[in-house]
Amino acid sequence: MFPIGDDNTGERSVPVVTFALIALNVLFFFLELSGGDAFVKEWAFVPSRFLAQPAADFPTLFTSMFMHAGWLHLGGNMLYLWIFGDNVEDRLGHGLFTVFYFLCGLAATFAQLMVGAASNVPNLGASGAIAGVLGAYIIMFPQGRVSVLQRGTVMQVPALMVIGFWTSSSCSAALARCPRMRMRVGWPTWRILAASSPAVHSR
């Protein structure tokens, strides 16, 4: 089941914030590829390092939201942000949507900090922020439907099913990356985060 879009006929504005967030995530990923492990260690969120020097490490609260552990991690997150983010942005407005997105990402980061304060493993990923967007979509559009490609056929399915697929896929990808799993509290659901190469926790 591959989601390809939803009904945007009711949108009243161009989702400039959603487009900008996608562009920034892609840009940061290419910077990761060129910078290697050193870039990841410097700009990802490291709980123990943040607690030791919160002022110096403050930027990583935000930069880590634009980093990803691989092409599939990036592609899956950006696909779902593209499909669902524009609807939520249209309903909330550009400014409020921006604040909401970052608050959800920060909530996921601090949840990680609470349960792994002593960890030296870099944390990165936009999944916390995107999970918040998906949760908002379910609340705002409970009857929403999404077009998916299934065995060469395009069909309409409930948005809740597609969002559930994203959650299960995220967990499956984490299990495939590494046998050593750590369960973390995230909103709106429990999320599994794994250490990958380089040694990071993706979210």
C-alpha cells in the first residue's frame, strides 16, 4: 500500500510552510551525506551532552529534526508530510502550523531525554513532529480518505488506515535496522527507536 495523495479540493492556501519543511529536510540530508559522522555527531541531539551544556547544545533541539538515518527514513517521512501537512497547515494557518510542528518535534525530543538522559547516542529525525501532524489530521479530518497505489490499482482508503501503516512501517524499519531496540514514549503513540550506523537513534 503506497499512499499518493488525498483530497485537497477544499484547501484555501498554498502550503508554503510544508514545502519549506520538506526542502529543509532534503537539504540537511545532503549535508549529512557530505559531512559524514562528524556532521551527525555535531548537529544531532545527544541527551547527555545537552544536559552538560544546554546553552551550547540548544541548536541541536531543532537541527536534529531535519536529519535522517537513511533514504527510506527521509522518503517515508517526507511523503507523509507532503500528503497530510498541507491540510493541517491550511486549517491552522501558516504561523500556527509552524509553531505546532516544532512543538511536536520538541515534545518527542524531551520525551527521549526523560527516558534516556545518560545516553551518548545521537538522536535525529522528523518523526516526532510528523506524528503530531498526523494526529492533528485525524482530529481535524476524521472522515478523510487517501488515494493509495495497491497492486497497480489506485483506490481510496480511510486516512486512519494509512497513518496506521506509517506507524507500523516505522516500527518494522527500526526492527530491521538493528536487533538492539529501545522503547521510547512518543506522541501520539509508543514509538520504537533503534541504533543504526552511524550509531544514532532515529525518530
